[in-house]
Amino acid sequence: MNEATDATADVRNVVIVGSGVAGLSAAVYAARADLEPLVLEGPEPGGQLTLTTDVENYLGFPEGVGGMELIQNGKDQAERFGAEFEHGTVEDATLADRPFELELSNGDRLRTRALIVASGASARWVGAENEDELMGYGLSTCATCDGAFHRGDDVLVIGGGDSAMEEALFLAKFADSVTVVHRREELRASEIMADRARDNETIEFRWNTELEALRGSQDEGVTGATLVSHPEGYPLEQAANGADVTRETVDVGGVFYAIGHTPNTDFLAGTAVDRDESGYLHTRTDDAGRATTETAVEGVFAAGDVADPNYQQAITAAGTGSMAALDAESYLETLERTTEPALEVSQ
């Protein structure tokens, strides 16, 4: 292990897990407070925003901004104030003792007085042919982010839960037609959400159908899709088992995945940090009932999509990132009055 990553003898003030908008916002605030934060970039530096070609709903960019550009600007800003960045994925966390200890996938260990978890939530993908190439080019996991780009288009929404109904209803404001593609004949969505979608004249349903492939290019965007259907549902599984299925190619201008997200919190399993059944982190309110970013473990804070199954927007992630840094700063100030200061971090 080299000197920069061998932190077993040193204690950081703040380690931020994740380098999306939430992590970068936390890094800016923590660095400006002279906390010298270390940001672990993880397996997908920049998070989901790097999959978005144009961001039009982020405050301060009236002409829009590229997702990669927004992330890089945030990183440059954080580095300007003294934040450090390191490629690394946390595999395990020991939070019962102080300082906290993080074990990285490469075997290195980090010790920190405060921890900000901003590791995000990864959208589930279908596994359709060409989805890697076309994600961000007409294929999206966020209608709120990208729906306005599809005015006048015919679009598909893949999924059958509340998220899919919400995406379809939002897209119906812009698209000529919205077709919900669901692999079964019954929706998983709540009755009220299903009724709203059924009552919308712009929204149609394709039952017992799945997306098999996407057509298009990064220059043209999504231009079409191949759908597979079977009267008994789960057509891709039926096809894999040798059953006859029906394939159809449709012309569409956009495809939206709405089959849920998976929060990146596995490394907190076995700790005292509260997670819901899906893995999202629970945060606490203060004595006055106001929201904070504090978790059940004192000194551990959560920011961004990792604690937000509802909004999952760049602007809300940035807000909670700044909140987490401010909460961590306040915690460290309290800690400073009762414990020895952190060891100097070798440069």
C-alpha cells in the first residue's frame, strides 16, 4: 500500500463515500470548513448524473448543462477548497468504535472521525440489447429529468409498480403516446396510481410483454425497440425455456426504465445504521422535529439518493449533501471539546 492510501495510522476528520452531486456538495462544504475531507469515488465516479447528457432542471443553468460537465465542475470546486479524491469502494464498515474504520475493496483501511454516506442508489436495468450504448441517449431511468426532451414522441415505460405509473403520468404531459410495458397481466402498483394511469388517454398498456432490444445510436438516439410477448407472461423466461413467443419491433423516440432503484448500502450491513427493507438509510429529526442527515450512529450522516427513495433529483441531493457537511461539522466541534484532535494526515 502506498502512503496516500495507507491510512491505518492516521485519522481523517471526514470521509465522504460517493462522488455524485450529494458527495460533491458535501465535499465543498466540508472543505470550506477546513475539515480536509477525503472523497471515495466508488465504482461509478459521478453517479447516475454522468448517464444524463443534458440537465435542464438544475438551478443556475438556464440553457442546461451536461451531466458530466456538472459533475466535473463540482469536483473542481471541491478540490479548489482542499478536498481530496481517491478511487475506492467500501466493502465493510466498523462503526461500533471510534474512530470509524472502513475497509476498501483493495484491502486498504481508512479511519475517520465522521462519515458521510452519499453512495447513491443505482437504477435497475432490464438487460436489453444495446442498453449500455443508449443509456442517456433516449434511454433513461428518470422521467422527471428527461421527459421534456420527448415532446411529441412515442415512448415506452418499462415496469408495473407505482414508479412506472408516476413516470408514465409525467411523460403523458409531453409525449404523443406512452406505452407501459409490463411482463405480467396485473400491475404491482397501488390501485389509486393504476387507476390514474388507466384513466389517462395518452397512456396504453402492453401486458405479458418485455423489452428485448433497443434500436438506435448515440447520434440518432433511441429510434425503436423489440418487444417480446407471451400469453402467460414473463416472455423472456418463456423464450429461454423454449416456448414460442411473439416478437414485434416498434418505432419509439424514448424508453424509460421504471423498475426501481437499489441503494448502495450493502457495506453498512451488520452496523447499527438503520436501513429500511430496500436498503435506504433512515435519518433522524432533531428535538424540534426538523429533518437532519444524522443516522442512528452518532457521527454517521446520509445524503442524497441513498436516503431518498422519493425525490431522487440532483438538486435535492445537492441540498442534503450540504446539510450532511454542516451536521458533520457541528458534530466534530462537539467531539473536539471532549476528545483528542485527529492525528495529522500525511501528505
